[in-house]
Amino acid sequence: MTGLYTRCVANVLFPLQERLKHHDTARVRRALEASQWWSRTDLEALQLQRLRALLLRAARDVPYYRELFQSIGFDAAQVTCLDALRRLPFLTKALIRNNIEALKAERAEGLARFNTGGSSGEPLVFFIGRERVGHDVAAKWRATRWWGVDIGDPEIVVWGSPIELSAQDRLRHWRDAVMRTELLPAFEMSEARLDEFLARIRRRRPRMLFGYPSALSLIGSRAEKTGVRMDDLGIRVAFCTSERLYEHQRNTIERVFGCPVANGYGARDAGFIAHQCPSGGMHITAEDVIVEIVDGRGQPVPPGDSGEIVVTHLATGEFPFIRYRTGDVAALDPSPCRCGRGLPLLKDIQGRATDFVVAQDGTVMHGLALIYILRDLPEVAAFRIVQESLELTRVELVPGPGYGPSIASAIERGLMARLGAGVRIQIELRDEILPEKSGKYRYVMSRVDVREGALCAT
Ligand SMILES: [Zn+2]
């Protein structure tokens, strides 16, 4: 059952806002809602058609690809199957960093600049065109509606991006009020803060939650510990994203809020890659994204085997992402989903793991609070933060051009402002940051015991 207000927002106000931003979101979403039921064969035919268009445009308008295709003798007009992609080299973060201007399409308009800490902790600056924004928002919108909720339903968002948090202008307030979205900052999770969050969620009575699984389960544990009931508010679903979702987190969130957890996998750089449906399948946004799974030598693995996720985003004509290495690990699931959607499935996604850290005064913080201090520094090529104890935090750092003592002391000051003035910050320069033995990257690791809900500072 959908309320009149939600229908008005979803059918009129949100599409209008997207149109004003030149995004074709509503039309794309309607098309996606039809194509999700197509057969694998029809979806692959659509992928091939869009892949050809993307490669032809890259050959015509994007200097980096024009040169690349010439140098390896690749003719986009001759592409007749999806396997032709394998003739192209991978796109890496280092290649994007070194070719940032040559990757922009010559006639691109309205490119927006983004940056990300990335799954490996390597900061990355890149650009996103309007077409791609419209497609990513539409894919997220489609997945939202799989769960019987819609844009415009009351929502609590537990999030931590300082960019979004500082954009507290009037337009943003107006938009959040119309969309009925309330933002809770995920960075600082003191007991007092968590109690305030619980009160705000009870007051709002949201139909959906959205946030990091680590943050939502921490809020849930606090509710359980203090005996605050949260399963009587009518919450329909909790959307989790940006991090690996652990089984114990899923259990806590489902138990406390009395709703299913819907896992999403994607990132600003790689796009909206996959989302869980109510039958449990992690469906790939196959209309927009071609996913390859490759081994350590870059060769495709057999279906069902794990390997690195490589994505080609088909709506990126203005700044192409073709065979982009995500650094994350997953497997393609060859079995069909019970829901009947033809969209292929991902399983066993690993990679985005971010620990909580504990400040000297006992405040528990999301690891992103520390990542943001280093992420935007062009002088830092890659990093990993390891909280060894309440007294000592180490930063493993690959220096970039311009790195020097003033950058080092800026990092120290930034970390001490978060963790406490008495904390020792030890910066160690490295040639590279390697993943852990399991193959996954963890860019904030804490060895301090953060027992969920206990908020202990041992
Ligand atoms: Zn499904």
C-alpha cells in the first residue's frame, strides 16, 4: 500500500527535480522495470548493442581511447560479441590518475568531479556525466521499489560523507523535507549520540533505513542494550551499502528493527553494480554494467569461482569506465533467482571492510571519519590506517608528488583532532600497500576491542 504523498513525490516531484538537473531518471527507471524480466539472451543482446555504442563513442570522442584503439588495432565497429571486450586492457586507478584529461569526451557537458577513498584506500579523482548520474539513480530507484517502498517514503539515512553533511543549504533542507529523508551522521557514535539517534528514529517512524551495516547494527545493539523497542515502527526494509555486510550485523538489524535487510553493492567510481531482491539474489544492473570476474593474472575464472570484480559501465560515454578494476572480490552465481528476474547474480562479495575506531574518550567512530582526512590529499597516493591501541595509531602511506613534512603534520593534526590530543600518530612510508592474505583490502583496521553495543574502551 502506497500513500498519496509518496505517490506524489515518486511520480511528480522527484522526476521533476531530476529533470531540472538534466537527468533522464524517470524514463530510465521505467525501462529498467521492464527489462529486469527479460531473458539472459535478450539482456546480453542489449548489453552488446550498448557496448558497441560506448566503444564507438570512445573511439570518436575520447582521446585516451582513440589512441589506445589505434595502437592495438582495435576497431569498435567490428565488435559482434561481448567477449571482444577481453581484447582491451584493464582500466586501473593509476591509469585514471595519469590520464584524467584524456579520458574526458571532447564534447562532454556538465561533467561532475568526484573522489573516493576506493576499496583499496587509494584516493581517486574522476568525472561523471549526466547520462551516468541518471542511470545510477534510476538503478537505485528500481531496487528500492523491489522492497515495496518508494522514493518519498519516510526514510532515515545513516551516512558519513562530509560533503553531504556540509551541504546544509536551504535547497538541501527543502529537498530532504519533501523527500522525507532525515540524515543521522555516522561518524560519532558515543552512547549519548546513539540514544539521540534512537529517539529520532522513533519520532520519524521511517518506512526504510539506509546506511552502513556497521552503523545500523551498532544503533540496533544500543537499542537492545537499553531496552528501546524499534520493531513497532512499521519499518519495511533496511538498505545496507558501502561495506561488507556480515551475518551477525544482518541478524542484529533484522531482529531489532523487525524488517529484512537488503544488501547493495556499488561505489561512486564503479557505479550501482548489484542489489539484493526479496528472494535473496544479488542482481547485477546488467542493462548498465557488464561484470567480469578475473583471476590474479587477469584471466576470466570459471562461473561460480571467486576473483576480482571488473566492470564496464555502459552509460559512461562522457568519461568511460571500460574494464575498470574495482579491487573487490566476488563470484558470479550461475543459478537463477526464485524471483524470476533475468538479471544475473553476484555472490560472496568481499572487499569493502572498514572497522570502527575508538577515540581516547571512548567515542566509537566509523573508520570513514579517519579516511576523509587523508582521502582528499593529492600528496597521498595510497594509505592504510591501523589503530594499534588507544594510545597509538599507525598510518601506512605511499607518498605522492609534493609529499613532505607539512603534509605529515597536517595528517597528524587531523587524526589527533578525531582520536584525542594524547594519541601518538606514527606515519610509515611505503612503496605500496598490499591486501591482506585473504586478498581483501581493509583500509582502516582497529585492534581496539569495540564490542558491539558495549562501547568499551579497553
Ligand atoms: Zn531475485
